[in-house]
Amino acid sequence: MTTAPHRVLCIGECLVDLIAEGGADLTGASALTIREGGAPTNVAVGLARLGIPTAMCAVVGDDPFGSRLLSLLQHERVDVSTVRQTRAMETTIAYAWRDERGDGHFRLVRMADQLLDIEDIDRARIDEASAIVVGSVALSAAPSRQTVIHAVELAAARGVPVVFDVNVRPTLWSGLEALRAACAPVLAQATVIKLSLDDAVALWGELSPEAIRASLDAFPSRIMVITDGGRPTWLRQETDGEWRQYDVLAVDAVEPTGAGDAFTAALVSRLLVNRWGALTDADIRFAMAAGAITTTKPGAIAALPTTAEIERFLAGDR
């Protein structure tokens, strides 16, 4: 694969997932598994495994979990020069489980990640990035909210593509209006908007898929993607303005954690290879395959696929 000339900068939460074992929720789980995570962190590792130069901009605690995260990122060849350790707060933790439908759920205890500030962004040299990837978790508290908005504004002004993986965690928000207000400036400037059907419902209320697509049409993003777990994916590009549906790639899923992040990483990798030209059906299937593969193993980071794994999957060698 031809790699991007500059690194993709992933901005936001770098945390530890505590995942309920055995398919139980938090009321019934007897054990929690420790895994490194955070959506932007998963995307950074996912991109690195696909041969894309990647950097992380985040804040973790000066504690064992923070050191564990730094070690993992370095092992995965992600640039950690703008991951800051702090003694002001401990590393952020997310509790995770899946419901009867197999969809993942999370409750975050936000700590060090919310301390991301503008000086961290200035050190990250956005003008040298091939793209930035941000999510909505960092928008739910200060100063990380203002920091991410600053990063998006700076990237837009410099012509650096902005990928917004909406990734709503409802327990972080006081209400719908707070969520909408925080996301609005990023939605308005994003080159790519990727969200799940649940994210869209959280943003705009109980809407049909048709109404959700109409709501997204109000934004100027070049590329919009709606995913829905084990159900079809929808894509709209400015090149034709039409919504296209892609049927799910069937797998025997074990755990959903990280599947959406694997999809995002693979999608960005194809956009970089295509020099931000129009996505093809093959590009979308590549991204969908990355997400599908990730669900077949305990995740998230351990399950993120390489290019060779995705190509074998699409060739039918499963």
C-alpha cells in the first residue's frame, strides 16, 4: 500500500476499557478485562496497522494505566510525541458491555483526557498532518471541548481534512441541546462525518433512517457515512449527492468493541490512498470488512486488522 506523505493526527481520549466478561452487563458481570482503548486511539492503531503514518494527541495520567497506554502505542508504531502524561488526574476509564442485540455500551469516567489543551494542539503541528480525526467524547467537557474545536478550525483553515467520528456516549451529556451545541461547529467543518444510527438518534431524536439522512444533508461534509452494527451501511458523497446502501458482511461476532473505529481507520486509509478522491464500492467494502473482522475477536485494539487480513477476508479466505 502507498502510504500518506504525512501522518494522520488522532485527537482525543486515550483510555483504559474495563470490559464485562461473558456477555454480561455491569449489573451481572463477575469480572472485567483490562484493555487499552478510546475511539481516537483505536483509529490511530488501526491506521498504523494499515501502513498509514499516525500520531496521537492526548493526555493520560502519570500512572500505571497511562504508562501502559504509551507502551502500547509505541509498540504499534504510533507517534506519541504529543501524548502528555499529567499528575493532575488519573487516566480515564471506560466500562464496557454489550446488550442482547450484541451492540456495545459504555460508561466513561472522564479524568485526564479532558485536560487536553490548546498548547497540546500547537505542539502537534496540524498544518503538517495529512488529516485529523476527532470524536464527540472530547467535546463533552472543558478544556478538551474548546481544544478540539480549535483543532478543527485550524485544520479547516489550513486545508487539512477533518474526519469527525461522532461516537456519542449519552451519559456524558446533560441533554440533547448540550450535545448538539458542542457538535455543531465540528459538523459544520468536517470533511468526513461518520456516525452510527444510534449516534444520529442521540443527536436528532427518534427519527427514521430517511429523516436522519435528511438531517445530515444540511451539512457541507464531502463524505457522510451511517453505520448500524450488524445492519446495512449508508454512504453519501458530494460527487453525486445520492445515498447508497451497502449490505452487511456476515460474520460470527464475538464482541463489538472497536468495530466502528476499525471501519473509520480503514475508510481514512482508502481516502488517503485515493488522494481524497471519490470512494468506490470496493473502498466501502474494505472498511466494512475491517469492522466485521474486528467483531470476530476480543477487542478492540487486539482485534484491529492488517491490510493482508482484510484482503484475505474479502477474497473469501475466512
